[in-house]
Amino acid sequence: MGAILLVQRAPMGTVVGEPERRPTSGPSLARVAAFVVLVVTAELWAVRHLGYGLTSPGRVGQWAAVASAAVAVLGRVFGESRFEPLFAKLRSAADLLMAVPVLVVGGAVLAYLAATRSSVIVLTAERGPIEMQLEALHPGYASSPPEREPGFTRFFVSVNPLGTPFRLRVRGFVPASFEVSPLVGRTVRLEDLRPSPSVLVRPSLLAVRELEQGRIVVRRDGERGPLIASSDGPTSALVGPRRPLPADMLEEWKLELESQEVVGAPAAAAFLAWKRARWVDPAVDLETGMTLFARAETAGGTPLAEGRITLGPDPIVELSLVDVRAR
């Protein structure tokens, strides 16, 4: 008996010997969600600590979500249509971009940056450019040069994951120390800083009369210390931030003149010389605990009156110079 050969027909439209093509489904919903979270988190971190990003954080998340959803949904809707090659390429690109290794590496890099890099933002309002410096109090950590923007100044810093102490020095203010944490950083307002104290250096009556061609010099840490301020002319000197003279200080001057029986024109001249203080911007900011030595001297350097003071927490203090010849 002859053998019977059974031949199975392939469905119409199918080429015999060619495997059936299965459309790529694209990245899973979980990977899409992880990618959106990674992009939005990176954008928020870059805007907060670097001052720039791709665009606003909200729109990054929206566009990433829309693009990912579009690739997934349109791929399923038009999977059998003539747009299949285009969507296949889009799905392949999305699948590569949202691959698990890419997400893991991206997340690890972002976690490292978020744990070891941060920023300090100093809000300066409309004060214009202000000289300031930020320094780490622990070795091994550093701060970038200040990046000035309208209304604020930013420092990009390296930190410990548990926080790192820094000291901020702003011209005209007492230095402030604080801890900078990763991820959120630190924001400082100038209103939160304590202004540097001011010192009114007041020459004696005799010194005022001889200061027409002389000057007042202010040194730090004694008469041989570094010179931080100098004022010419027969007036007192206001060293430090500009401040109005307290009313009780002016009243004490009047009482002092009366006690020395200085009246009439000499008293008025001395009072005006003290009151019309010449403002002097010191070479360094004055701080609590700093010791100052001041001297009124002639043009040739002959001492007329001297005084010494250690600064306290008061915003403005008076340093009354005593005649050298009276000692």
C-alpha cells in the first residue's frame, strides 16, 4: 500500500518558513513610573542646588509621563497598522532608555550626588552685590565661589550625608555658623544675621583742638596690631556699619561738658565735632570679643589721646579717648 502524505496548509498571507513577528510591547508601567520619578527628582535637585535644569520640574514630569504613555498606548492601538515601523522604533528607544540597568545606574548616581552635594543660598533682596565668603569648619569639605543672581547668592558645597558645619561671613554682619544638610541645603536671609557692631571713637577736648592736621587710627589687638581704620580731621570717627547715634549718648556728652565747666562757643564746637562723626569702613568686620586700640595723633605721629575697648553684643559702643598727657 502506498504511503499517504499529509500536507498542512499555512494560513493565507503567511510566508512558509518565516517566523511570525511579534510587536515589541515597550517598557513596562513600573519602569515608566521609575523613569519619571528619576527625571523629576534629578530636575528638582539640579534647580535647587545648581540653579538650572531642563525646564520647570512640573513640566518635566508631565512631558515624561505623556511621552511614555503615548509610546505604550499608541503602540498597542496601531500595532497592526502601517505606523508599526515608527512605533516599533519609538518603543525600542524607550525600552533602551528605561532599561533596568540604566535606571539602576541613574538612581545610584543621583543618590550619591544627593547625599554628598548641597548648596547654601543667601537671600540678599535688593541690596546689590555684597562681599561674602563661606568656609567649611571640617577638613575635607569645600565650597565653590559664590554665584550671584538677582536677589540671592548661591554656594555649591560638598557635605557629609549627616550634615556638615559651615561658617558664613558677610560684609557688615557678624559671622554665622550653621549646619548644611544634603538634599535640602540651607537658605539664609540677611535679616537673620546680626549686624556687625559699630564703634564711635571720640577724641578728648584737647585732642579735638589739635586734630585739624591730625588723624585717628584704629588698630586690632593692641597698639602694635594691624591698622583697620583711619580718619582725618577734628571730628570723632564711626567705625563699622552706619548707625544713628543714640540720644542717651548725646545727653552724656552734654553732661560731661557741663561737669568740666565748658560752656558757650567752646562747648558747642566740641559737641558738634563729636556729633558730626566721620564714617569709616574698617578693613575687617568688627566682631564680639574683638579688642580695638584707638589713638588720636598729630600729622607727625605724636600721640594726643588713646583708648582701648573689647567689643560686646551692643550694636554701637563709644570709645572715649583719654589725653596722653593726663596719664
